Amino acid sequence: MERSGLRKTLKYLLPHGVVEIAQNVRQLRAFGKKLHPNDWWRSDWLMHQLQASGLALFPPGQLPPLKCLVDVGANAGQWCSMLLNCVTPEKLILIEPETKAFAELQKKFRDRPGVELHNVAAGNKCAAVKFFVTRDSTGASVLHPCDEMRELIGRNWTVESEIEVRMTTLDRLLADVPEISVLKIDVQGFEKAVIAGAAGTLARTRFLLIELNYMRQYLGGSWFGEIHEILTGDYPFFLANASQPLWMLRNCLKSAILQLHFGPPSEPRLHLKQ
């Protein structure tokens, strides 16, 4: 009680910025990121990276040692760049089918130790498939965007080109990976097909971080309810946590994007963030 009382007293006596830095340093330490005092000024930025990457969805102290992290739908490396500011996995596997985005990945990561790059699409079969490249490359997908989404989002969701890419399954691509600490999936509506080709991979995955939508944004695409039912019914996962909606269109919650953290049954269950 005395220590708790002292902490509360200091909270009111010290400048807000100092208190915030102390809180950030403590939270980062709980996620395995130990900062030298010279780097404490970066703590606010690092907390933002932790939250934006989805790592903050893990309960403090529960983030596993990252032996192998797999990023499916890596685009130009936005997510894994944030993650690497916070943690250092032994191995990082980046999967991205779009040509220009993959070229950016190569520039950023090809000389980094422990990084493996694959210029393929993940799916439920091994084949050459059509890939729709949108004006904003983060919307590119094996599936064509719904007309409604182009109306809501605007020109950035317009398909500017169609290319042919090679598709393979995660089970085939990751057959030699004995354990996956975190599997991140961001494939723009193609989640069901990716999961269908990853039964063995999911059996070796400790945690799954997946970005989903409340509505179908692509023709034939998946949505939150469908994928949640598959992962919790057909696979030994449960929904451990979820982010606040990353964005909403016209204040319409059904079109919000969520980052969802799925864990195996042996992990402690959490309530969803409201």
C-alpha cells in the first residue's frame, strides 16, 4: 500500500510528461522492450508503434518469444516496420504478391538478417491467378472490390491494373517452419481461402493477428462473422482481443476495420476492448 500511495503522490507532483514517459517505459518493458534512459524520449512514439502494429492487443507479459513471425499480405512493409521498432523476431517471413510493393520490401529488408521474402499470393491452391491492383496498393486483392466500396472510399479503391501472380498455400510455403509465434494476415477479403490452405500452418501457430471487416468489401470476400466462426469452430483458436475500429466510413460501424488477436485454448482469455 505504501508503494502504491507513493506512486499516486508522484503522479500528481511530477509534470504530466514525466509521468507519461514513466508509464510508457513500464508498458514497453512488459512487452519485452527495454529502453536505455537516453531513449526514454522515444517512448511515446514506440507506444504508438506497439498499438498500430497490434502488439498492444497481447496482454502484458504474455507476448511469446518471437521465434518466427509471418506477415501474409505485407504490402510495402508498413506493418512489419512498426513491429521491428518494438520487437526482434529470430525469423521474419514476408509474403506479398504485388510487384511494386514487393520491390519496396526487397529494398527495405533483403539485407536484414533473418528475413525471408516471397513474391507470391497465399490461397487455397497452387496456380497462376489474376490480381487486382487498386490506386491505393493497400486495397489490392485477388478479389475485385465491390462497387459500394468504391463509392464509399473513392478513387483510391479504383482498380488501375490487373496482373497475373503466382498463388500457393501457406502449408506448402511454410512446410519447413516448425513453429510460428505470430501469424499476421491482411489479405483484403481473401481470408477464407488463405485459411483453407493453412490447416497445418495454423496447427503450428501460437497467435494469429488478422485484419477483418464488418461487411464484405470485395466480391466473394470474407467478413468478420464468417472468419470468426471458422477460426473458433474448425480450429483451436478463440478471440482473445480486438482493436478499436481502425477507421469508419460515413460513421458506419459495419464498414469498420478491426485488428483481431486469436489465441490457442491454453492461453488466458480476455474481454474485448469496447
